[in-house]
Amino acid sequence: MTVKYTKEHEWIRIDGDTATIGISEYAQEQLGEIVFVELPEAGTPLEKGSEAAVIESVKAASEVYAPASGEVTESNPDLDADPGKVNADATGEGWLYKMKITDAGELDDLMDEDEYKGYVEGLG
């Protein structure tokens, strides 16, 4: 299982040809208390870099972009009732959606965990 990160603070965990997508700890800290999430429906095709979801916090609304192209297979059903799961466990129970990746080569330009940590530190 591989985890990669985008400069927009999404993470993608790849397991075979299925990927789980969410936002990073850094992103959820910047957003503050999350009050609503709008997730893509199963069957939705996504292009890398296109808007995939919207997260609303008490501070602002923020788009979540697809880190790779593919088709959504599932959205996290628990977030409708409890969007705060993203704050509590952004890289675990607070995942946003899953997708079947159509071009694994698109993952090559994403950052690994160490590169992402360095990127975030450079933002401060």
C-alpha cells in the first residue's frame, strides 16, 4: 500500500487499482471545525486536478481535487451524519471517497510522506 500527497493537501492511498482519497492532517487543521462535506457519487468520472468534493468548515468552504483520474466507486457514508470525523481522523476514518484509477502514471508526480512534510514545513 502506497500513500502519496498533493500540493493541495489531498492524500491518496493506493491498494492495487483502488485508491482511497482524503485530506491531510495539515489541511483539516487549516480548515478548523468541519461542518459539512459534499462528496462525489459512485460512478462519477474524475479527471486529475478536477474538483471532486467540497468541505465546509466554520471558517470557509474548500474544494478537494482529484489526485488522479478514474471513477468513483464509493463515498464515505459516515460523513453525512458526522463530518467531524475528518477532523478527528483525517487520514483514517475521515476518508472522503474511493476510486478506481485509470492511469497509475499520474501518481508519479505526487509527493511521498517525507516530501510532503518538507513541503508543509516550507509553507510556515
